[in-house]
Amino acid sequence: MSDRRWQPLSLAARAIWLGLTDVGDVVPMIRAPGRSGATPDEIARYLGADVEAVCGSMPELVQCGVLEVVGAGYRLASY
């Protein structure tokens, strides 16, 4: 991936980013602005991933600007 944010991310964070871009096509709260985003539990369920792995990657994805905090959850900042 040519995005400069890709290189410093862990493999788990990369997988979550890719998964969320696919899920965002069918789950509007992942990419659409709103009052609440998807919680880490919901994200893990959508991706079929371990909740602990998702929770561990969230700060990394927020820090690099891929995700943003919305209400009690997260949404894709860049799609």
C-alpha cells in the first residue's frame, strides 16, 4: 500500500484497517459521520477478530489518523 501511514502499523492494525474498509461498504456507522461509531466489540464481531487484538490496535489507528473517536466508538477517518 502506498499510503505513508501503512509502514509504521503493526500487522494487526493493517488487517483491521483493510477489514474496516470492506465492512464500511455495508455498515454505515464505520464510515459515516454520526453521533456514535462502532465499539471495539462490534468491530471485532464484524471482522471475526479477537476483541483484545482489536482493542490493542485502536490507539495505533487513531494516532496515525485512520480511525477517529466518535461518541463511545470509532469510525474510519480516511476511507
